[in-house]
Amino acid sequence: MKPLDLLSSNVNKEILVRIKDGREFRGKLREVDSYMNMILSSVEEIEGEERKKRETVLLRGNNVVYISLGPWDE
């Protein structure tokens, strides 16, 4: 399965995305396009020990380092 197909099949599911500046975003994948730009909702932004809640986040595909599909054990 190609990466974009895998992402598209996980719309409305929980994902974790790390971007180039080291921040991570955990939330529900709402949309993804052919450039892997993503819209996440109900997002937790994680930077070191600091965590922030965000309603909606748009992530540019060219800033993504990795994507992990949930769920995760807390």
C-alpha cells in the first residue's frame, strides 16, 4: 500500500505527526491531499513537556518528518 493511500484510508482516525521543528501533533485526521497536507481536529500539540490543546490544525506535507497511526497506550 502506498503512503498516501494508507493515510487516506485513516481519515477520521487518530494519528500522530512530527514536524521538522520537533513538535508533535496528535489528533483526528480530517482531510489529506496529494501533497500530504493534513487537517487535524481535536489536536494536542506536544513540544517537549509542554502540551497545548488546539481545535484544528493544518499541517503542510513538506514539513512532516513522520506519521504514526493510533491508537496508543497512555
